Amino acid sequence: MAEIKSSIELAMERTKGLTFTEEERRKFEEERERRIAQALILQYLKGEMVLRELERKRKEATPTARKALDRVLVESLEMDAEALPKVQEAIESWLGKTNRHLVQKMKDLTVQWGQAVQKRKKRIKAELREELERRGIRGSAVEPNVEASQAWERALRELQEEFSDKVSSLREQLLGALAQVD
């Protein structure tokens, strides 16, 4: 009776002599470092790791791993994200005193975002209140839930589009500055 081979055994036989090219090995290593960087940044953003520990890991990392950490952190820079303060804190710490203008630019953009959000929220709240009044619902206890409205979702998307070029530009500048910092 013939021996039945598992699919893994067949695959192992067929790939026995194959090896990775230098380019494939480099890409595989970059991908591995990117996944590790994502895990570390996520731990930090969730509060499972303190900034000092993340900084230590960054200092001990290889140059490509450090670059992956920088990229993942900078990509986490989203104006509407809850993690924004932690992202800013890490970027500010990593940049040090030499790039205060970029840190200030990041803070200014955050303030602009906050002001734009509040302005839109106020306008949508007034619109929702008007709509409720047209339906006969009024009074001092009536408080429209702006965040649950479709108008708010649209406004938030519009704001994200409005700020996307500024955020992208800032990300590129931050990555360039972080590449110069050890």
C-alpha cells in the first residue's frame, strides 16, 4: 500500500531547495519589525506601557526597527483620535529640544482642529434644536445628542478631509525630523 503524504509534507518536499533572496529577506525583516512596532505603539497608546519604556525600546532598536517605530507612531497622529495626547507626548519627547517648531506646529494644528470641531458642533446643535422645535419638542431640558446625529458624522468626515493635507504634511516633516534623532 502506498504511503499517503500530508499536504505539509508535500509542500516541504517541493520547497526543500528554495531560499530567500536578499531582497525577500530584507522585506520579510522590515515587515516583522513593522508588526513589532505596531504592537509596541499599541501597548503604549492603551496605557499598557509607559513612555520611558517605549523610549528605551526605541534607543535599543536597530536603525530599521527605530524607523518602523517612528513611522507607526507618526501614522497614529489622527486629529480625532483619543490617543492624540499620548502620540503628541511621545513625538515631543523623541524630538527633544531641537525641533520645537515642529512640536509647536503639531500643537497649533491640534488647537485649530479643536476649534473647528467646537464650531461645527455648536452649529449642528443649533440645527438639531431647531428641528426638534419644529416637531414641537422644546424646553430647557432638551439637549440634542450631536455625536449621535448623521449631520455630525458628515461634519466630522468633512473636517477630516479639510485637515488631511495639513496632517499629511506634518507627518512627513515629523518623520524627517525623527530620522535625524537618535
